[in-house]
Amino acid sequence: MQVSSVNDVKIYNLSYGKSLPEWLSDRKKRQLQKKDVEIQRRIELIQDFEMPTVCTSIKVSRDGQFILAAGTYKPRIRCYDTYQLSLKFERCLDSDVVAFDILSDDYSKLVFLHCDRHVEFHSQHGHYYKTRIPKFGRDFSYHYPSCDLYFVGASSEVFRLNLEQGRFLNSLQTDAVENNVCDINPIHHLFATGSSEGRVECWDPRVRNRVGKLDCALSSLAEGTEVQALPSISALKFNSSLTMAVGTTTGQVLLYDLRSSQPLLVKDHLYNLPINSLNFHNQLDLVVSSDSKIVKIWNKDTGKLFSSIQPQTNINGVCVYPNSGMLFTANEDPKMNTFYIPALGPAPRWCSFLDNLTEELEESPESTVYDDYKFVTRKDLENLGLTHLIGSSLLRAYMHGFFMDIRLYHKVKSMVNPFAYEEYRKDKIRQKIEEARTQRVQVKKLPKVNKELALKLMEEGDNEAEVVSRKKKGKALPSILGDDRFKVMFENSDYQVDEQSEEFRLLNPIVSKVGQKRKKKLRLLAQQAVPEDNDEEPEGRASSEEESSDDDKSWVEEVREQRRLLRQEDRDRRRQERKDADRNTVLPQFYQIKAGEEFRSFNDMARKQKLQKTSLEERLKLEEHSETSGMADTAVGSKQLTFTLKKSEQQKKQQQAEREHHEERKKLRRSAGHLSSSRGRGRGWGGRGRGRH
């Protein structure tokens, strides 16, 4: 039995624990009950309260004595007698059961709607009659005053089968394309059907006319809600004469007063899953609604959550035992869950011992669970990247952490680590393999983590065991390797000892000396265990005080040596870092321009060719005017180097003085026009030749 508390409401899971297979013999079952603690602690309220594979629906007879469950595989119906707390009978069927109902106060009259359009009737002895409806059915209701069965399904018609006359009557024509569910009010017998278009149509069976229509799809949607598909009606239930509950495929439950077209209350399950079951608890004015993931119990007037149940498997349906705090769930699992909530009411008459049992368990601690909220620590927020939400309305501080919406947590978790489930699955598989290996012949081997430490502990343990074994009444102390408290140290890699760290190197001399002292002590114990004739200390051997003083001096020297080595390594590391930084520094690259060569560029080839056609005087004037020189070299990939020739003040003054001198000489220059070629060639060009006299 498992005990939990949701919103301060204690919930007892009576079917929690291991279940024994049917094919085991009684002797084998008794042996397992003696060995397995979980089997000893389990409570088998009703014997064999399970299905071979899956249970689809559960119902309780009106007298409260019989519990009937439909399931598969193979398709079958099982009846349990609560007075005997055991299985009364089991009947196999030809096809799966879509819905069934109990027409009598006990199990003597049953009706089954199958998935292949067949309607099967059972009496107390077994199968009675089988017929077929025109369309595939999804639900049906029984009208007691007229003995009519109303079938709804994949059709706009509602088929009527009269059990008194034994024939089909005229069908009811609805405005819907398909009808999913139906129900009849137990007081004034108003018939209601829910369609796939999100509408509910109400009919009066006396005149076979429609008396009202409700549009529940628009009423279930709040402002700003994103609509992916039109909500359909998935569950329908009447309570008293004026109250009706409607469940949609988008996870909303709407409470209506039949005198109004607007819902009194809209309760959202917040899982966006179809509502598959609706029940009323009239003693406390509560509504029990369920989808495939959770069962919620809430107040029908205010909508405040009373409690919730979240099994480990998907839910197919919920059945509340009348006038009690017990309810059953049909799951996608062989086991049918049984829950007992003392706050809803007392235990049924056939299991009244549960009240005494729960009173004894009230003092035991239980786990506290908050509905729709997840408790996270500050470290969890750092891993999820949500530390910026601290102080906002999305996080509520509580003790050493925060509460956050479960939907936000799942969404962020899937975004941060989309492969979390795969890692979890691999870890589980690895654990299962390790558990299976432990059952084999064990070979003494070192663990994967801290192998050196484990080897050291194993050697010391062997020495201690050898010394203690020499004593007569000595008992060996438990080893660290065999102690479960230290098991994680040799399994989790986070506990790996880093022997190159500064802390380990400074502490290792002390630890090693302590280990040496321990070995010396073991040797002394071994010598004491062996009787000796001469108790005097041998000559030439130092006393224990002198040995301890020498040991202290030696480990102090070792610590100093380790400190010196650490300082030297630190200096070497810094020197290497500086060298690496100098090596990685990028220096500017310089190119040498040879004398007499131009630095050409591919981009201005036309301009260069044009300059080559000009005279030397024009090129020099152009360079003096621009005072820049641009040279390109085709060997470096069409790159251009441009620089400006800067002159000092002294050079500028010297050039200015030379220009002034040239201007002055130009003004003083004498003309040579009087020396013409007609007067002869001048002096020295006589007839006798040059240089002759």
C-alpha cells in the first residue's frame, strides 16, 4: 500500500506493489511471500483484481455487491463478488467491448456494445442473445420507463431498440454528423447526446422531439486561446434534475444548468487530453473528472481543487463506489488500481477494516505533492537557464527552492536537453545489466572509479584480516568497499581523486605516513600475537619515540619538497604561457622594394601604361606635385603600397634657397644670339684643322 498526500488529502493506493502471476503454484507463491518484502507488505483487497493485458471500463452494480470489469486480451468480462472478495465468474467474448451497462440490481442482466456493431445480451447463466445495429456504435443508454436502448455512433441517427417488444423503433434524427456519447437524466429522463461538432442536443423520449441545443465548443474556449481543432464532446453526465457536466476533447469540463445556455463553470485539466470519465460525489458537492493522465476531484460550485490522483499508466475510465471514499480506475495495464480517500467518505461495508488500518498509518510520514507545480532548487534553475525568473510571478519561493508551473518546467526541460529520455533509458538499461551480472559468479576486480584507492583499501583489508585472524576472539571490521554508504565513491566519476592537484600532493605525504604508521601497528600486533621468549628490545634498534620523531621530520621534508616543486611548476607554466603568447603574436609584414623596379598593381595598369608614354620631365613634375609614390608587385597578389615622402625643415630651406638661386641666375643670363652659324664655325675651325697654328 502506498500513501501520498495531495493538497493535505491523504490517498491510499491499495493495489500498489508486486502482483504474482496466475500460473504460479500455491507453494511457489508462499515461498515468494516469505522472501520478498514488497509482496509481504501489499494488500490484496480483492483476489485476482486484474486483467490479462488491459482493462477498458469498470462498473459497480446498484446493490454494491458486484464489480464488473471489461478488458482484453482475449476480450472478456470479469465479475467480482465483494462479499467473498474474489472472482465470481469470467466470460470470454467474440470482440472488444466498447461500452457495457448493468440493467438489473445485480449481474443477472448485462448489455455489451461491441466494436463490430454487435449488441450482446447476457443473463445470469451466460450468453442470451446477440443482434446488430446499422452503424458502428460508440455509446448507449437505457431508458427504464420505456425499456428502450438508445445507441449513438458514427451516424447522425440515434438508434432505438425496445427490449419489451424485441424490435427496433424509429430512430431520432440529429443535426450532427457523428455522435460520441449520450446519457439519460435519472429523474425526469431527459435524453442528451454529444456530437463531434461540440454540440449537445437534448431530446424528450415521451414525444421524441428535440427540446434544446447547446454549443459547448465555443463556451469551452477562453479569450486568446489558440485553436488547432474544433473541440468535440467526449464525456456527458447528468446529476440531480438540473445539473449536467460536459467533457471535451481539449481537456475542459463544463457545468451547465439546464435552464441556461451558458456554462456555470469551466474547469480545465491543463493537459489538452480528452476527458474520458465524469462522476459526481453528492455528499461533498464534488466532481470527479479524468483524462488519460490524471484524475481530478474538485468542487462543483467554485472549481477549487480538492485532490488529484496520477497513476503510473494511462487511464481508460474511473468508477466511484457509491456512498464511500473508494474509487477504481481502468488502466492501460493488467492491474486495476484501487484508491481509498478517507476524506471523501468511509470505507465500504465489505472492507470496513480499512478505516482501522488508515488510522494506524496517520502517524507515518508521507510525501507531499502539489498539483500542477514542480519544486526546483537554485541549481536546477541554473541548469535550465531560468535564473532570470527569480523574483517574478513565475517562481514562488519556498524553503530552499522555488515552485514553478509543471507545464513550463516540461517545456524548458525538453528544449534544454531533448535527449534526456534517451540518456535515462540507457542508464536504466545499464543498471539492469549490472543487476543481472551480480547474480553470476563474482570475480574480484577493481571498480572503474578510484582504482588506486580501492587497491590500497583491499591490501590494507587483507592485512587487517590476517592480523585479526591470529587473535582468538577478534572480529574484522567492515571494509569501506563493502559499505553501502561509500558505494557512490567508487561508481560516480565526480568522486575521482585527482592525484595531480595541489591539495592531493600536499596531503599525500601525511596520508602515506599515516598509512605507514598503521602498517607498523599491524606488524606490532602480529608480533604480540606470536608468543616470544625474549621481551627485551633488540640491540641497535631505535625506540618507538625516536621512530616517530624521525617519521615526523621525514614527512615535513616531503611536504616542503612538494611545495618547492609546485612553485617551480607554476613558474615554468607562466614562462611557457609567455612564450606561447609571443609565438602567437602577429607581427606586420614588410616587403623590400629593389632599386630600379616598380611596384605594379593589376587594378591601375592602364594608368601606369599612360604614364610610361609621357616624358621623364612630366613624370617628375607629377611625382613632385603629388609627393607620393605608389608601387605594386605582382608577386604578392595585386597589393599596393602607398607612402608619402616627408622632408625635414632643413631640406625644405635648402631646396627653397636653390630655387631662389636658379631664379637669380636666369635673370643674369646673357643672350648668345649674336653668335650665329653664318660667320663661321668659330675659333679653332680653320682650314688647317683644329688645334693647328
